[in-house]
Amino acid sequence: MRRREFITAVAGAAVAGARKALAQQGTKKRIGVLMPESEGSADSNARMVVFENTFRQLGWIPGRNLQIDYRWALGDVQRLRLLAADLVNSAPDALVAVSTPSLAAIQKATHTIPIVFVAVSEPVINGFVPSLAHPGGNATGFSNLEPSIGGKWLEILKGIAPRISRVSVMFNLTTGITTDLFFRAVEAASPQFGVETVKSDVHSLEEIEAAMKNLGSEGTSGLIFPPEPFTLQNSKAIVELASRYRLPAVYAFPSFCAAGGLASYGIYLPGVFRPAAEYVDRILKGEHPGDLPVQQPTTFQFVINLKTAKALGLTVPPNLVASADEVIE
């Protein structure tokens, strides 16, 4: 081969290699996100903003080198299963499961696609991972509140409404797979606060209203709403019913307080979407989900709505107001 031809061939190969590298860099990755609630709420919008902004900071630009497919289940377990299958069939590079029922649906649909889960209760007890430190398999992520937090909810409720003697822990056991564990924690703490606890397993707004109407007629009852998709989906209606029947209530999500709820104590879900995006980034770059430890919440948010307290004829003690992360007036 002549020298000029050799140089030309080498140069051509180098250009082709550079183009291939650039093409690989520009290859669009695809992730699917299964959300348990409706699209468009302030809380869900905040999650998406944090999630997508984190990806941008990591070099993933939605619409350019990253495609994010969101699916919204509207608090419906059957819909979750259908949407999980749909996302798996789209052959994404990774999946994000938000809530315990979402993860259960996705794990039934795939055992190979990497999964990062968010706000999942008791991932080991539920059998999603064998260990928090060494999850193995194709799933890892961020757990939800520990059931023991039920005692904290009861402490807050009794602190704001000291005259209550009966507390209903209200949830949909179909969508809140392990929510019964929260009830047991509240029940275990109840003698300390001198209250009777009852479990209200509700599956529709009509059932919620009927349960609240019965409690409201007593005048000494309160409510606790653990984290689960059905009640989160119906947060605005639930807050309105609690107000109508003059029932003090403590919720797991601050979005209830934003809608007029009395108090909330739990994790701030939009904040968890930053480390979730970071885990997805590491997986897209080649790390195995089974090697990434499941992380538990370390930061909690306490919100009090003084306007609602006043409407219920309640005076929030100064020490509770001072300890709140956010006070709505």
C-alpha cells in the first residue's frame, strides 16, 4: 500500500471511529416511571421537576438523549398492573416504581429490567429485596416510612387535639399493601395516650364519608391517614370531608396540609426524586441495581395548618408550632 493511501485509510478509520463514539454518546436512553396517582397535582409536578432537573445536571437531557415515559394509575391497582405491563413492553433501559403497589406490579412484569423504587414500605418484609444493604436482583431504591412512625402521628394528633379519645386509622388495604403495619404501631402506642384505636378499611369516597360521619357524631374522635395511593389520590376530597365532620386529622404527606389538612408528618416525596434520578444515572452508566443499597429516609417534614386548627376550635401548643418545618397560617 502506498504511504498516501495508508494515511487516508487510517484517517478514514479514525473519523469512522469518532463518528461511532459520537453516535453512542447521542444514543437516547429510555426510562419508564409508574406513578400511583393522577397527573397534574402540585405534588406530582414537583416530583417531575426535581427528577428531570437532576437528570439535566447529570448530563441527561429529556427529549434529547433521554426519554422519560410517565404512566399515571389514578390510585387504581388494576390500572397499575396494566400500566406496568405497558412500560415493560416498551423495553426501557430502566424503570422507576413509585409506591409499594407500583413496585409489586412492575416486579410481576419483569425480573430483568433494572428498577429503582421510591416510597416503598418494608421492601424486605414484602419480599421485593432480600436485604437493604445487598438487594441483589434487578431492584433497589428508597424505602418509605417505618411503621413505628405511627406512634409519632398519634403523639402529634393528641398534642393538637388533647380531648380526643378515639382514633380511626383510615386506609385502603388493597392499595396500601402493608398499611396495616402502621395501624398496629398506632394501636400499640394508644394506651400511652389514653385513646382507643379503630381500623377503617375504605375503598371509595362514599365509605370514607360514612366512616367519618359516624366518628364526627361522637365529638371526641380523630383520624390518621398512613401513606398509600388511594387516599393520596383523593386527598382534596378527604380534607374537605374531615372539615365537614370537624375531625382533626394527621396525614403522611404534606400535600394534604396544602389542601387544608390539619397536620402532616412524613417524608417530602419530591426530595427523594433527586437521589432516585442519581441511582438511575448510575445504572444507565453500567452499575448493577443489586449492588446499590436500599436507602431509608433520614429527613422528615412536619407541617401544621393553623388556619384549619382555628376552624376546628383547636389551639396548637407553642412547642408544636416551634418544632414544625412549615406553618400554614
